[in-house]
Amino acid sequence: MSKKTFFQLLPELSDPRTARFHVLPIPYEGTVCFMHGTAAGPDAILDVSDQMEYIDEELRNEFYKAGIATYAPIPSASSPTEQSQRIYNAVLPFFQPNFQSPTPNSQSPFPIILGGEHSITPPIVRAAAEVYPNLSVLQFDAHADLRDEFTGGKFSHASAMRRVLEITPYLTQVGVRSYSAEELQECPEQIDRLITVPMLETETGLRKAIETILDRLTDTVYITFDIDAFDPAIAPATGTPEPGGMTWRQATTILREVSQAKNVIAADVVETAPFQNGNIITEFLAARLVAKIMAYNTHGI
């Protein structure tokens, strides 16, 4: 177990043998190509998590009572290929039926991974897809991440969703507002299906987008959330911020609707790169996002 935890919970509420939520930090930034610092993201999120209230103000549920176990970080490997395999080996047990005894209220274990850069996502999806063969992925991101390779490597953060498409064809991308000519040329159908921020800017548009998202996802969903999906006005501490991003309400409304309609089995929150100057707005938002994902996927509390 990690010395730093999500919330500071009593032992009976942070026991990995009975917890609903399993927080796994992966402080990896081996392929970052611009602003560094995302390796410090998991610790920063854990540091501020205890400053939040333990009840969700929207649902009025005390989701923490389902149990939140926090694990020691996965150490970084010397190469992206080795790191990918290391992550796969570490997360695969969380998805297997014999991982733990039934949790309170008979809810399955729910891994939440804290990055780190976005290259951590494909090996997690690969592990989950071995147990859930009809898995779909819901990505929130400013960038398409569909390059076949970037800076000479297929395990780049800029290739994360290209690798995901090799695992499952069911990828829905929300908030993307930056992609390359290569991505448009090689993945035109995927680019044409993007749920862009302008689509979400009216109540009617948001509801229509949610209908489209639910229609494209399968019954079983993995969520990957790059913090740069948000507008940099509310999430500035990230490696490649893009203007014109999502609002908190847009993101949480989609997350809530998806969590109600689908079987969300795990999630990651990646690319928080703390400023280290006392400005904690981004890590606090990321911690609140993690808490929201927990609240939306807690039942009977």
C-alpha cells in the first residue's frame, strides 16, 4: 500500500480486500515531448484529495464508504515497451474475477489509475479487454492521440488511442480540438466521429451528444480522461494545453449519464503536470474528477 492515499480513511475503509475503488498511481512520463512534470501528477492529486468533502454534493452519497484502497506507484521502466508490459502485468489482476471476495453491496472492484502521461492507457485497456471482450473506450482529451508513432516510437503518448484501436474498435472521443494531417489522413472515419466542444455548448447540443455517445459505446466501458480536455482556464497545469476546452459541467454531465447507462469498469485520469509554485488548481480539479467518477459509480451507499 502507498503511504499517500486518496482521502485519509480509516483502515476498514481502505482495505484492498474489501474496497470498491483501487487507486493505482503510475508516475510515468517517458515519452513526453514538450512540457514535463506529469510524473508528479499522481502525488499531487493524492496530496490535495483530503481537502475535499467526503460526500458528493450532487448525488448526496458518501461514496468513500464503498472503500478506497491506494497502492504504491508502479515504478518507471527504462523503455516505453518495457513500461507498457509492466503496466499490463500490474493491472491485469484487478480485472480478474478472483481478485478479491465480493465487495459490500456486491460491487465489482473498480480500478482508478492516476497518470502520468497518456501512454499508460493502452496496456490497461489491453488487460481489461482480456476479461471484457466487448469493451469500449470513452476518451476525454484535447488531442486525438491517433498517430501511428511519434518521435520514433509506437508507445508514445501521442499514439495512445491508435494503440487502443488495435485492441477495440469501440472508441468514442470527446473534447478533441487538435489533430495532425497524418491523423486525418490515416484515421478519417475516427476524426469525422469526434464529439467536439462546440457540439456541447448548448443544452440541446449536450443532450444530443450524450445520445450519440451512449449509442456508440458498448455495454462495458473504460474511461480515459486527459486533464487537457478541460479548458486551460480551469486546468492550466498540463503538458500541452489547448484553448477552447470543455467545462466542468459538460464533462461531469457526460460522465454521470454514461455511468448510469453503462457498466463502467475502470478509469484513468492522466496528464496533470503540477506547476510546483503553489498553484494547485489543476490537481485539485483532477482530484475532484476522480471523486466524481467514484460517486457516479457507487450504488447503494
